[in-house]
Amino acid sequence: MTCRNCGSQIPDGASFCPFCGAPAPRDYGQADGGDRYAYRQDTQNYDYTYRTVTNPGDTPISGTPVKQDRDFWVYLLLSFVTCGIYGIVFMHKLTKDVNIICADDGENTPGYLVALLLTIITCGIYGLIWYYNLGNRLRNYAGTRYNLALSVGGTELLFLILFSAFTGGITGLIAQYYLIDYVNRLAARYNSRLM
């Protein structure tokens, strides 16, 4: 099936588009007590009528609020002052919040302390994989759950981190800025859904 709103492919049996949240097209004659009419076209007036489908990002949920006001400059300054200790704690808490926010996507981002240890053991390779997976998870979840377009995903984060060796670490800081900003934006959407 193809979404009539954004043109993306919709899995068979889905009741809404996983990319834009629009109702999935259904055959007009399909009836299950009247609730399954997702799409009806009045051919004379070209009037398209959709049944009300709640965007999955608007559905109220229960849980505890997550921090949504992390500041990159505070992170940078305190990481410098504490010789990186604050940065490790900051990223550990950020990763825990990502796992709370994205709990229903079926994925789990390993904690930052585990990632840091495996990064040391693998001479940095695991850290690159970790950032790549985290960037993709945030981009995919933001698009499918909240209709939130994030311009930087795992590939771009990986490029910025790798390129930081040639820019004196500046592009690595830009990658960190994007990561913090995206988690803040997702946290704000998540907190707005709490009952």
C-alpha cells in the first residue's frame, strides 16, 4: 500500500502510515461494525473524508517525565572543569532517558558506561558504532512517532565524529550538540504525552 499523504510504503494491515501518521487507505466496502472505514471518496464533489485517527505521538501515556532542558554549553564547560567526569555522567543519564523515550520502538541503546568501556577495549570502534546506532534510533523514532524531522542521523553523526580528527575536535562537538538538541526535542514531545 502507498500512503496518500506522503507517498511512503505502508505495511499491509497497518491502520496508519508509520512515516507521517496519516490513516492508511482501506477499501470502501470493508466493514467491521463501521469503525474500519478509513477512507471514503465522494466522486461527484471530490470530497475526501477520513475517520479520525490519532497520531501515535499524541496518545497519552503513563510514566515519569524525563529531562528536556539539557544545555550543550553547560555540558561542555562542566566536562572541561571536571576533566570529563561530568560528561560521562551527563551521557549516561542522556542514554537512560533515550531508552525511556523510545521504549516502544523495540530497540535498546546500551548505557554510556558500557559503551565507554567497550570503546576503550576496541580502540574506539565500538564508540563509533554506538553513536551511529543512537543517531539512527533518534531519527527513526522521531519521524515515525512524532512526525519530527531530524536533519542529522547516524551516518551524519559518524561523519562529524570521524572528521573531528581533522578539525581539532570541532565537528565532534557539533555532533554532540545535535545529539543533545534532538534528545531535548524528543523529551519535550514525550513529556507532553504524559498523563
